[in-house]
Amino acid sequence: MSRRGKFITFEGLDGTGKSTQMRKLAAKLRAAGHKVVETREPGGTATGEKIRRVLLDSATEGLSPMAEMALMFASRAQHIAEVIQPALDHGQIVLCDRFTDSTEAYQGSGRRLGSEAVLRLHRILCGDLQPDLTILLDDDLGKSIGRARRRNHKAAKQAEGLGGRGDENRFEQQDRAFFARVHDGYAAIARREPGRVVVVDASGEKGETGRRVVEAVNKRLKVSASAREKNR
Ligand code: TYD
């Protein structure tokens, strides 16, 4: 697989501020002259966003863990074919909010399907595409869960006001033990692949977390994320 661009993924529990940090990094990289694609999973394509609605809507009942994992990979396979690989082929920087580490942490650990199944499916369905760098945002478990719940309840209320277009609460309804397993799953991935995964402490203020993210990108990828050092 040709890899002229750079593939950076953001991972972590719900409510660790991934989306905010990704947006900030994208702005910095663009200011430094890079072409950047921002995307997310599940989703990122028209088909993927439909799959996302099924996966995250709390009205989706009785979805088996295997079906859930299959849908995550269906969204991802489409996403790679339609968005990620073409952008990398064009030398762009792809920033992706969640990727296969999420499936390993949530379905593999959280749902107890195991890492092996996830990694095998990744090889078969995703051509084993690996990020060049993964930023794993880490914060206190209770704080992350609380933040994600507050945010999603607010979004669900707004959706209700717009005629009830569905919520994104299905995962938030899991208990603390589930999220503790997800957290452990992420920690195990970081230990296994220290060359790819950088754990960033997200417990402080957002600006400080942002500086750590930029530092990791500069250091690990030799990609400048500050306008001053514009070099391409
Ligand atoms: P996301 O929109 O990133 O939620 P948040 O902003 O709250 O972090 O992801 C939606 C949910 O989908 C999240 O709870 C994690 C879950 N998920 C999986 O369980 N497996 C996966 O492979 C992916 C990509 C997401």
C-alpha cells in the first residue's frame, strides 16, 4: 500500500476531548502549510454515517456484540476505500477521530470479544492499514464518563427539539465496569505498540493538552505543526 501522506488517529474514552484536540491540531497543521483531511469513525462517508446512526442510536436494541463489531468494520472498510487511502495517496495528512484501536478497546475488551478477532478482521477487511501515529488521550475514568454523558444528553435534547432525529447515547448507557475494561484495553495497546501510540495526559487544561499533542506530532512524525517552522 503506498503511503505518501501521514495517518494520525485520536483515541480515548468518550469525553476525553478527542474531537476538540483533533480540530485544534488540524488548524495548526493547515497554518503550517499542510493539506489536512479531518474525519471520524464510525462514519466518515455517506454509507458510514448511516451505519453510525444504527450503532449509536439508543433506539437500536438487541444488537449482538459480533454484529456491532461487524458494523464498525463495515464503516471502516468503506472509509479507507473512499477517504483515507486516496488522501494518503495524494500526500495529505489524515486526522481520524477513532480507528481500529477503538474496536479493540470497546468490542475486544469492553464487549469481551478479544483482541485476536479484532486484529484478524483488521488484516482481512482493512488491509492491515496502520496509523503512523496514534494520540491516546487519557483522563480519569469517572471524569470522562461524566463529561460524555452530559454532552450527549444535551445533544439528545437538541435532537428532540428538531423532531427527534435520534441520539448518540447507546454506548453511554454502559456501566462503569464496561468503561474500565475499555480503559484497560487502551492501556494494553499502548504497552504493546509504544512506537505508534503516544499516551497524552488530558487531565489538565485544554491548552496544555494541545501543546502535548503538537509536541508528539513534531517529535514522532517530524511533521511541523507550527507556522513559524513552515518547511513545505
Ligand atoms: P465518538 O463519536 O468518537 O464518541 P465520543 O465523542 O463520545 O468519544 O464514538 C462513538 C462511540 O462509538 C464511542 O462510544 C465509541 C464507540 N466505538 C466503538 O465501540 N467501536 C469502534 O470501533 C468505534 C470507532 C467507536
